[in-house]
Amino acid sequence: MTGPDKDLSQEFLDQHEELQQGQDFRFACHPGVSCFGACCSALDLMLTPYDAMRLRRSTSQSSKDFVHEYADMNAMPGVGLPMLSLHMQDTEAKRCPFSHHGGCTVYENRPSACRTYPLGRATRPCSGGVEEQIFVVREPHCKGFAEASHWSPATWMTDQGLTAYNAANDRFMALAASLRQFGQDTGKHLSNQQTGMSGLALYQPDDFQRFLTGSHLMDRLDMTDARREDVLHDEEACLDFGFDWLELSLMGHTEHLHPKG
């Protein structure tokens, strides 16, 4: 199982069944399925900014403590944006740190890759939004496909609570795609300072809120008082602002934020 909206290789696309419009699939995962919990080991599981924010709700930690205990941070290849991956338990089985006795201790706030499985979602920017392809990931150990429940991709995504996850993840992947193209067009790459500020805006909303409170950044932007209050007191609004601010500060995009005249 991989991270959501991963830049999927053609080899991956060729190896998995793409679901067409109106096509459904059979699947269910519950303790009565003999392989229950088997997919929670040795994961290469990317954590998007929204994933990390939601997981922290279950651990009640600061962003710095969460990253230190549960994640590994790397730079996204060809882009330079910070990217987290979930750190597996230091055991032979390499199980997910939130998997205990076959159950998920953070189920309400589990990452989007776990919610999407057994589907894979590949996205690419297009005019007016995001184009997506949906694939079925049939792993040999998984017995869930023998269950009777039928789903379409849309009903599965809704049932698994993916609406907010997909929206935030699409913004993250669009930012990455824009930065990759920006670098190719201009030859410019993120400086160490820009990488650090990107990590603050994307993965440390609690610290970013404190930074915004102590700086005059938002005073220099044309935004409503209501949004300003939301950004400073709601982490989801803060992450949304972080995307806007990075698009403006890294590439000069002003679709969502405008410097005051």
C-alpha cells in the first residue's frame, strides 16, 4: 500500500485494474475476514499534510513531537517540498505504530491511503481541476474481495470519509506539480529557508499559527477578518492558508491571496 495520489509509475498502472465509469467492485474489511490486519505491516506510507494533521488529533501531541515519534521527513524528489512517511515499529514485522492486536487505534483519523485501500487514486492537474484514475489494488493475501459488499469508487470514497482528505491532498499534489514545472521552466529550486518555511506551513499548523500571530504576514495580505480568525484558531483553515501562501511566496500565484495594494 502506498501513499495517496502518489506519482504512480506506468508499471504500477499496468499491473492494476483501472475502474471505468460505472464499474463497481466487491470488498469488505472487518475482524471476521481471515487476513484482517495483514495489510498494516511494512508499509511505504506517505503522510500528506492533512493526514498528519488528522493523526495528531488522536495522539494529542504537538506537531514537533508527532513528527519526532511517528514520522520520517524527506524531500520530495524533483520538487524539494518536505514529505513525511509513517515510521514503522522497530520489529521484524515492521507493523504500523497504530496497529495493536489486529485493530487500528486511530481509526477515526487514519491516513487517506488506509481509507482509500483497496483502491488506488492517481491524479494529475488539468484545466479546471484534477483528473483522476481509480485502480483496484488486489494483493495476494487480501480476502476482502470475496466478501459480498458491492461498491462504486464514489460510494467507497464517501463511506470511508475521504471527501476532505482528497480535497486537501489534491491541493498538496497540485502545489508539488506546479513547483516541479516552475523549476523546469525557471531553473529555480527551493532554498533551505523556503524548504523550512514549507515544512512549517504544511506540517506544523500549531507552530505556523504562532508564527502568524507574532508576525505581520497576514497584515500584508488582502483577506477578510473572518478568514484571519479562522486561520489563527482552526488548523484546517490554517493548512488551507498555508497552501495559498506557499503558492504566492514560492511562485507568485495570486489566485487565492492578494498582497495589499
